[in-house]
Amino acid sequence: MVSRSDRSTFAEWWWTIDRYLLAALLALLMIGFVLSFAASPPVANRIGIEDSFHFVKRHGVFMLPALAVMLGLSFLTPRQIRRVALIVFAIGFLALIATLFVGQEVKGARRWINLAGFSLQPSEFVKPAFIILVAWLFSEHARRPDIPGNFFAIMLLGLVVALLIAQPDFGQTMLIAISWGAVFYVAGLNWIWIVGLVGLGAGGIVAAYFTIGHVQSRIDRFLKPATGDTFQVDRAIDSFLSGGWFGRGPGEGTVKEVLPDSHTDTAFAVFGEEFGIILAICLVCLFAFIVLRGLSHASRQHDGFIRLSTVGLLVLFGVQGLINMGVNLQLMPAKGMTLPFISYGGSSMIAIAYGMGSLLALTRRRAEDTRFTSSTITHMHAEPAYGSMR
């Protein structure tokens, strides 16, 4: 038990961090590891790996640094979070450029780069760092209008989007653009910007549909399933139907034997078959709890940078989960995107841990949250004082 009188670094962290948010994130990590035992072996067997638990072991190996990153970052101050974001973004941005020239080409796209025997996807790490940096730029512009923070944030978006489209990776492009738009909206953009950005996004989707074959194919298969191969999404729906309300039981699923990406893109479908629709809804509620609790922190935050960063990181996390689940349920066109902390993938898991560790650091209670000024004390009976302790 940690005493409130303890002045150690750990004690200060323990009494200021949102322990409910931390517990929810740790629960997702554990659920992902447990699910890997069910979802990964069929894939290993199908591609000829002798060790059926190859991906399970690797999932566990990636989980350890992810946990260390998330907990380590949660000890930092907002200023340190900004500095880390700048370093991560600079390295990730250079890696994005390098990927276009020396990256692995998979299905016509260059998104991965080999580093010390591991395949790294730089865009995963760029996303949370980018959101933190643009939140700082927007907040600085609001604090000092003479600083062209909004202009630099727009330029930064253009550079990142250009590199992602060059890979091409339209899923990550859309995810970053949505998160950036959410931060810009909370920062106080006017309706002209809203209309312009929505029009630009719609125009980009239309242009991609008519100029890029696989984008058109995925949208067509979603709108008119008979026009193409819908094997994977059909099998994903079969998983939920096979599991019913209460599931077939851990390890008892059968549809996963034919799902090509049962350990990554369609892990949610495997979860639905083995644990049932009721527990799948509980998993959705766990994601919703993280997002809503984080937004509750943001709504009470006076510091512009912390508020915008928190919103951006939560939108990034929540929309990624929403896209993955939506694809599994045939609610949107197929897109290769992992389910945060659940799907297999080292780059994704560690990068999401980086984003959530930053979120935990930004939502910690601080002295200024409960500090009373003389004017506050004078008016405390007229109006409740702000404080995250309440």
C-alpha cells in the first residue's frame, strides 16, 4: 500500500494517475495476449511455420516493451511529452522517407522497413507524435496569435499525408486526417474551415476512387458484394454467427482456420466466435470507456496543449478501433488496420503504447489543478472551484 505521505516518485505517480484509465488499458493488453493463443496458431500452421505458437511468443515479446513504454511515459511531465514527441516525429518522418526507397514492397505498397532483423512500420510511430506536435502548434497560436502555429500545423499535415499517399497507405492517411481535424475543431476553427476541410476530404476520396484501382475495388465490394471477392469479410461475419451470444469457448472456434488475417485485421471476429457477442459488446464498451473517460479529463482541462493533445490521442485511438470493428462487421469497406492492443503487430502495439502512455501522463492530476488563488477563495461559495480531484 502506498502512503499519501510518501514523497517518492512512484508514490506521486500512483496518487496522480487515473488508475481506472490505466486498468482499462492494461486489460486491453491482457485480452490481446490471451486472444493471440486462439487467433495466431492457425495462421502459423497455414503459412508453414513449424511452431504453432510462433506469433503468440512474438506477441508476448512485443508486449513487454509496449508495457514498459506506456508506463515509462506516464511518469513524464507535459513538457517532457512534447520533447519526446518532437524526437519520435523527427526519427519517424525520416524513416517514412527512407521507406519509399529501401522499404519492403508488399502488395504494391512500401510501408515497412527492416531494422535489426525486425520489420518496422514508421507511420505507426509518426501518428501519435504528429498529433502531440500539432496540438502544441494550435495551442501556441491560441495563446499568442502572432505565432503562425495554425499555418505550421497545416503544413505538417500536408507533408505527412504526402508521404503516406506515396507509399500508398490511405487508411493511415484517413486516420491521421480525422485526428488532425478533431484537434483543429477543438482548437476553435470557424465554419469556413470546417466546410473547406470536409470538401477537401470528400474530394480526396472521390479522386482516390477514380484513380487508384484497389481503392475502387474495396469500395465497390462494400457497396456491391457480388462485384468482387468478399471472402474475408464474409468469414468474419460467419465468426459472429457461429459464436452466437455466448461463444463457442476459448480455442473452440472454427472459422479462424480459414480467415487469412485472423491474428491481425480480423482478431475481433475471432473474439466474437470464441467469446460470444455479449463479451464482444463488453470489449467495445471497454474501448468506449477509455475514450469517454479521457474526454472527460480534457473537458476539465484549462491548459490548451493538454486539452488538444488528449482529444487528438483519444480520437486516434478510438477511430482506429472503430474502423477495425466496422470492417469486421461489414459496416465499412475493408481496410488493413489493427485493433489497438488486441491485434498482433509489434510496431502497432508499441506505437499505441506510446500514444496511451502520453495520454496517461497528460491526464495526471497536477498541483495547478487544485491550487486556489485569493480570488478563488473569495468566490468559492458563489461558484464551485475547478479541480480534477472532484
